[in-house]
Amino acid sequence: MDKAYPFNEIDPKWQKYWKDNKCFAVDTKDTAKKFYCLMMFPYPSAALHVGHGRNYIIGDVVARYKKMQGYNVLAPMGWDAFGLPAENAAIKNNIHPRISTMNNIATMKKQLGAWGVCYDWSREVASCMPDYYKWTQWIFLQLYKKGLAYKKKASVNWCSSCATVLANEQVVDGKCERCSTEVEQKDLEQWFFKITDYAERLLTDLNKLKNWPERVKTMQANWIGKSVGVEIHFPIEGTEKQLTCFTTRVDTIFGATYMVLAAEHPDVPELIKDAKNKNEILDFIDEVRHENKESRLKDTLEKKGVFTGRYVINPVNGKKIPLWIANYVLMNYGTGAVMAVPTHDQRDFEFAAKYKLEKIVVIDDPKFSLDAQLMKEAYEKQGILVNSQQFNGMNNKEAMEKIADWMEEKGIGKRSIQFKLRDWLISRQRYWGAPIPMVYCEKCGIVPVKEEELPVLLPETVEFKPTGESPLKGNSDFVNTTCPNCKGKAKREIDTMDTFVDSSWYFLRYISPKNKELPFVKEDVDKWLPVDQYIGGVEHAILHLLYSRFITKVLCDMEHIGFDEPFKNLFTQGMIIKDGFKMSKSKGNVVAPDPLIEKYGADTVRVYTLFIGPPEKDAEWEDRAVEGSYRFLARVWRLVEALVEQNKTSVVPSKEITSLKRKTHQTIKKVTYCIEDGFRCNTAISGIMELVNDIYTCKDDTDITEAVHTTVLLLYPFAPHVCDEMWSMLGNERDLLKQKWPKYDEDIAKETEITMPVQIKGKLRTKVQVAPGIDESSLKELVLNDEKTKNWIEGKQIIKWIIVPDKMVNIIIKD
RNA sequence: GCGGGCGUGGCGAAAUUGGCAGACGCGCUAGACUUAGGAUCUAGUGAGGUGACUCGUGGGGGUUCAAGUCCCUUCGCCCGCACCA
């Protein structure tokens, strides 16, 4: 391939220039016209592929574009550096996680540089460094102080391979998200963050996020999962006790024919103490608890259950109904007790069919009467109440309210709200994470480490081989400590924190990354946040974004910060697909950026990555097509070379508006609009390509220099190296970052002639050239004088003219 | 099952939001320049037809002067969530 432009000289030259001149350094004291542009910080894995690149390149485009518009742009970068892969590598290859992580950071930093992606590296943070995790621990203590961090025994997902606990969210298809081992259940004492206290606010405040993608907000709302219903108390026959269940379908209460408890329900042992079939029940409970949670949530699960021998009383009609234990009810949702209405809930229907339990129709289909014996499936639609005493004849929506009122009056139930969202389990029995800053004292119990004692340093030497407990347990220097309270003998918490804690506040640290006294300065973060533009993958739509919102709200409530949503605008970019699949090492379809950058230069790879398709959508990578972007840049380069050779580099303002001048201004308008409206770099670049094509083919070269200057300015955010070089060649002051984004003149951009399509009865028949703003009668006359129009309407009667000014004409004729 | 999205040339895709379908790029064809061309420049490129024209945005139906865009229906694909009581 002919090297039409020397990118191998240009790229390093400008990358060095940007670095030496600290082009992206920002003074955070200067908040005039601030713009905080944040990209999700990466986990330092072995190497980046072109799919990762999309995120950083889009971010870099935004940063450069905003800078040219005169904003004081803060574009920091860091590393989400704690995590399991480094620990797994340590177990496998006996390399310390700190070393492999630092190596990976170095590699990735180099790769980012090779893309020409620029950050204010003086603000770099890494979550695995003591000066960072000190403050992650501080965050933990704040939550503890506020009663939002607590410990409880919980049935958790257990990965025997990683010898560690996984949050339910981290289990994929019943397997460990990271190592794909089959997940089991295990009981452990765990630290939790009480995110459920914020469920309502996390949900309602989604409305504040006007510039978040709808799909992300919908996903978060579904995850929080608010449901409104009624809590009903069922007395247990022969005891003074009662069982409480939650239902969203209180209208079906008269059809409850049995009740089901989760195997984990705390009242189960007491209830079955004297059961005849106690052994059978215990065996069943054991069996259920051995199934992993994930498979219990599948609809393919075969419903199984066992009768407890007990009965409960339906409080609305005094009906005695049997109490069962079944595998399809989970303790995690609602109260762990479900009133079963087989006629109007499909799960209950299947279960009742299997165990021959009673079915009563209480909601009738308005079209034809239902018969419980003949039903093939549950009737879950709207209908009219039957067999429901005084509520008979009401439609079920109305009945829901009336029954709830009546039950509240009689004290047998009350309206209630349930969330799907569960508390955030943050304990990890791992080494490579921030130690939880808590101490267990023989006398004082659980005691937090004093803030001034932070950080609780992660010891360097430990045995990594998993034992089922944190590797920290083996390090006695770490474990043995003194109580912050009584100075007596005490032991440290040996679990570390979930890495999502690290990443739920990093955007605050960037404002003052070196501050030793504080995690952040309130005054400064209040000025710089919320983040003006957050850019990242849609895979973080729920967990990371929800946790960050939660921590922000907690810090706001404690008056550490003065805002309660961290990210004002969110942009989630699509994945890059190769051969039909998401790029991944295991699929072997990863495209490395390095050889492409070597062959075509950084700008070509950037332009192609952006040109590939709309940024929020997935796009298919095609190696072959990269060449097109290279050709385009080389084409621009040759234009500049020609101008320099002909000594025509300075812009001579022309009086008249040539078609090239008009195109130039139209292009400024188009490119600006495309970037502003959803970072549509694909159409922005195609606009510049059109201008370049026009420059090549234009006959009159009056405004060529202006057009080329504009091209270089507009292209700069996408292809900064070659543009900076060309800008210098054109005799301008170095450094396009200091240039103003070009402005267009609406009068110049305006077309002087419009090609107006003429339709006859809705079909395109001809076109006429008209001046913009032409009046109706002149337009009609012009159209009627057109030869083709004459042919089409000859001898026919015109019924109607439809004229959309400056757009089109449609003539309706009678045949 | 529920929720969200998508379906446009040989390919990646445009379409200023109901107003000329296929911009721009890849690929392909031809010509020019060249010792040469896998460089570059110019032109062409949805299908059918010599042509006037006809047909074309997964399929079917509808609303409208006008539909890729709105409505109904159907098929296919992708993503998210899932026995949420």
C-alpha cells in the first residue's frame, strides 16, 4: 500500500505534543463553562480490542469538540483495578495481583495513547491503591454510621471454584459469571448495604434524568420492581400465630384454596415440629435448598411441594385451607408466603393440578362463564367478580380497591408496597479488594475502625489458594489487632469489598485525586458535578449506575455533597460485533487495534470506528472496510499538500457566494447538528466526505482554501493527529484544540434554488427548479408549464393542489 | 411468559421525524493517467424494461393527497428481566 500520508511520523509527533503541553490538564478551580466528560473507567485486563475503543474514541471526540467550543473540559481516566481476574491469575501463575494489575494498566495506557485518546493523566486514579481505597473504606464507614451497612446471615450463591460468594446478579445461567462453575448455596455472615431504604427514591428520581436513554431507565425501574398490593394475615389453625402474605391480586382473595411457604421460611421448623410426615418434609426442604437459586427461577422448573399437615384460615371468609411448602416460592420476594389462587394464577394452576387441590373461579370472563373443572389454564385477565360475597358483580379493578378498603377497616390486611430490589451484598471472601474496616472485639463486639486510622492496608503477603475463607485469614499480622474502643485484643474483618463499591464513587475522586485529608472537597465537587456527559457500555445499565446513584444519594443525605444524582447526561454506546457475535476472547473474534494502527495510523482506526454506524447501536466490524477511512484521510491530505505547493494557504474572503462556499457552510451546520444530536459521528463524517468530494470536483477554485480550512477544523475531533499536522501546514498557529469550532452563516448556507418534486396523484412524475420561498401562484404556473406535467394532466380535471412550501407539490386530478 | 429494540441494495448503512427511498463508505463495472496498478482521478452501480414506464424498505391489511416512518395483523432476529406472589 502506498503511504499517501506519513501517519507514522505524524501520530507520535502530535501525541508527544499533547502530552508535553498538557493539552488536557484542567484547573478545577476554574469552573467557568465547565464540562465534566467522563468515560467509564476500565478494569485492567490483558489488552483492549476495537470494541473497547469505541467508548474511548467517542469520549475523546466529545472532549475535543467541547474544548473547541470553549468549555473547560475535565476528562479524567483511571482504573477499576480490584477484582477477581487478577486474583485468579495469581492462583494460576503465582504472580501477585498488584504486579499483573500494574502491568495491565501500563499496556492499556499505551493502547489508549496509540488511539490518540487524551486525558488529564495527572488525575489518574487506581482503585487498588491505598490512597484511593482509604476513601472507599471511609465510604463504608459513612454507611455504617448511618445504619446502612449491616451484617446478616444469608443464603448466598457459592462458587466452589473461586471459593467465593457471588451476588445473585453475578450468577449467569446458574453459573459463576467469572469462571462458569456451577453455583451452589451456602450460608455465610455477610455485610450488606441497605439500598432498599432508597428504593422509592432511586425509582422516582429516574424522572429527573431527562437525558438518560429510555431503555436504561426502564431497565432500572424494572430492577427496582415496585409493586403495590395488600398484606394479608392468615391465622394458623390451632395456634395463636398467623402467616402474612403479600399479593398484588387482592381481588382474587376469595379464590385462595391453599397457601404455600418457601422452604427457607423462618416459621417452617416450628410449624412442622409435630407433623406426621416430618421426615418427608425435611427431605423435601433439603432437596429444594440444594437446587441453586438460578434454576429455581426458571419457568422450566418442575413445581414440587409437600403438605405440612397444617391449615390456615382465609380471613375474608373463614375458609380452612391447607398449608404447603413448595419449590416455586422464594424467601427473597415478598414475605415468603403466597396465597394460592389456582384459577387465576398459572403457577398455582399447575401446582394445584399436580396435587389435586381445590379450584374456585372468582373472576369470571365477561364473554363466557368459566368452569373451574374445565379450565385448561389460569384466567389472568380482567373480569367480573363471582363467589366473592358482597363484591360479586364488580369488575376486578374496582374490587381491588374496595376489598383493600374493607380489609383495612376490618384489620385483616393492609395496603403495602413491595420492591424487587434487594440489599446489596458487599462482602467478598477474597484478597484483591478493599478490606472492610471493621474489628471484632471480645468485649465490645463489632467496632468500626476510626476514620483517622484509615486506610486498613491490604497486606502484601498472603496465600492465594482459596480455602473458602478470605486469604487474609492466614496473615496473623493483619488479623490480630487492638480494639479501637477498649484497646483490648481484637480481630479484623477478613472480607474485602465488592468492586462495585470502588466504582460507585470514583467520579468524585477525580476532582481532587491527590487530597490526603479528604476523599473530595465538597465545594469543588459541588461545582463540577453532576457529570455533564457520562459515556459507557449498556452492560452497566443496572448495577454500576444504580449503585453509583445510591452512594451519591447517601452522601448527599449526610451533607458530604450537595447533589443527589451523579450523572446528568448518559450515553450508552452499542457493542462492536464481529462475525455475528460480541467480541470476546473465548469466541476468538477479537480485533486488536495495534496492527491496524500500525498499518493505517490512529486516525484511520478512529474514523472507521466512528463511521461504522450509529454509536448507540451495535455494529458489525469489517476489516476490509477500514481502508475506506484511510483513503478519505489521504484524500484530505492531498488537498492540503496541493494548497501548500501552490502557495494558496491563506483564506481570501470572497464577496459572492460560490456553490462551494455554500456547501462549506452547510457542512458546518450538518456536522455540528450531528454531534449535538446524539454524537452521530457516522453522519457527521459522511457530511465531511461530501464536502471533500465537492472540493475535488468543483470547477471554480475561489473558495477552496476556505473549504479546506473548514474541513480540517470539522474533522479534527475525529482525526486529531492528521488535522493538527495539516493545520500547521496551512500556516496556522499550532494546536487545533485552541481553535474555535467553526460557525456557519445561515444566509450563505441557504440554497438559492430548490429542486421541487412534482407528484401527480401521489406519484413522483417530474421535478421543477424553483427559488426558495416561491409564492403559490408562481409555483403553480411553473409546474403547469412543465412539459411532463402537461402530458400527465392533459384533458383531466385538477381537483386539488397540495403544496408543502419549499418541499413538494402534489396535484390531484380526476381521471 | 413479560418488557425493550430491530428488520431498507451484494455488504456497513442514510433518510433533517409523514413529503424525491438508498446520502456516505465498502465491493463491483468502465474510462483516464501510467512500464505497471491492489495507487490516484473521473463516471456508473436497487430490480425489471430498448424505452415511456413499472416494481421496490420481512409478509398481509389499513389510515392519508402522500407511509421505511403512523395503526392493525403476521413472520423472523437481537437485548434485558423472569415462578416478583
